[in-house]
Amino acid sequence: MNAKKTAYISGFYYFKTLNDLDPLKNILEVRAKELGVRGLAIMASEGINATISCLYLENLKLFEDFLRQTLEIPDLTFKHSQSPNGHPFRRFKIKFRSEIVTLNTPELKPQGECHHLTPEEWNRVLKEEKDFLLIDTRNWYETQMGKFKGALDPKIKVFTDFPKYLETNEIPKDKKILIYCTGGIRCEKGLLQMQQSGYENVYQLKGGILKYLEEYPNDQFDGECFVFDHRVALDQNLNPTQKAKLCPHTGQPANHPINCVRCDSPALIDKENLDDPIKSQTCSKNCAQQWKLRPGKKGKPQLMMNAQAL
């Protein structure tokens, strides 16, 4: 088997009114194909949110320049990392949504930077100040992989639960509050939501955890950062995790090893499935379904471990 080439990863988002999304989608798809770029982009009338990959750094830079020119965003910035096992995406795909980050508040439109702290400023506050609250705005399965020291974990299932968390936990409105997420986009709307609810002294980490780790690895962030692709998570040096895979049943990070009772393939499952009599013993949704229908009947071994070959 040929060794896979390192893929260069670029993540970005920008809030800007975009018109004629269908022609724009076609233009980006054509250029991505020409340059060998893959990834996933979420587009809405309010802007774009994407992570892309390419096996050639020069081509990735060309596509980034193309985005700046085509979207007419000269200051569009990118967060970079690598994947030594090749592309974390199968293709280049654009999805249209009503929001580029879902909070069910399309009326909230970030306009430029609002109470952003650079990684340097963020680090200074965490180390030198005492009277503040630090809140992780990500989903519960993301925080399992890692979070900032001392951060409150809302344990929300989806980002749309964040406003309810604020309401039911009586977060004091007179205290300085720091919020953060993976790349910064959730905090853009989370911060506006908090300001609308009367929180005036709220600050967000510019560029999120990924930008922070670029500048301050092994400092105030403990563990690894979950990402929404087949790298699963990134370690302190922004390399793909060696500790977890995606659970074949839930798509969440998993590190509990099993051998499939149906096909004898090794797999990793998340802890949510440990009490399930079928999912706790099977390596894929197919094996789970077949074992449920025909208990005791063996099948052919699966050819990959938790989507490792994707």
C-alpha cells in the first residue's frame, strides 16, 4: 500500500452578505477541482464557514487567494494545520443553510470584531486575572477531548442549547465572562446572544482553540481539540490525535476498544454505547443491524477501523 501524502488544512469563516449563492457555489467548485482542493463549506446569505484540504501547499494558497478575490474579502484569514494521513475529506462540498453557525438566530449578524481577545491577550487574562468566568460553548462530546483549565462545561448537546444554559444556570451578568469554541465562529453569535440578554462584559477568543494552540501549545488548554472531520481531534501541536477515532454508531470521539462479535474486526466505540448490548460489541452500523437480526451469525471482516481509511 502506498504511503499517504500529508494534506494541508485551512479553516476559515466570515460574516458578510452574500448574494447569488448558486453561481458562487459553481465558481468555487470549479476552482477547487482544478487545484485538487477538498473540504466542506457552509454558505448562507450571512457568510461562509469552511474547512478545506489540499495535498499541495502552493495550491491551497492559490485557493485561499481565489477566495479572497471572489468573495471580495481581502482580510479573510485562515487557521492552518496538517493531516499526515492524507485528505480528511472525500470531496469538495458546499451546503446551503439559513445560518453558517446554527443558533436559530438569523437576525443576529456579527459586524466586524466585537470584544475579541487575541491568543496573547487571552493568555494574559487567564494567567494574571482572577475575577472572571470562563465558559466553553462547545458540545459535551467536544469538551471530553479537552478544554481550557478552569472552564465551565455547559454539557450541551448542540449549540442551540447554549441560550437555555445561560437562562437556567443564572450566570451573573455583572462579572467578566470569557467564552471560546473550536475556531471562533460559535462565539461570534454566542457573544451577541449574551449581549442581547444583558451580558455586557463578555469577551471571546479570536480564532478559537485552534488559533490559540498555534501560538501557545501546552499552556492553558488541557487535552486535545475535537474537529469535525476524520482527524477526530488535534493534539497540542495541531497534529491528528492518536488517542481516538470516530465512533461508528454515533460519530462522536471514541477510545474504548472492542473486537466485533460479528466480524472480529477491532474498533473503538464511545462510552455512551458501553451499556448497549449490541453497539457495545459491534464495529459498524451494518454489523449492529445484522447481529440484531441474526444473533450469533458471523460475517466478513470489515476493512477499516472506525473510518480510518476515509
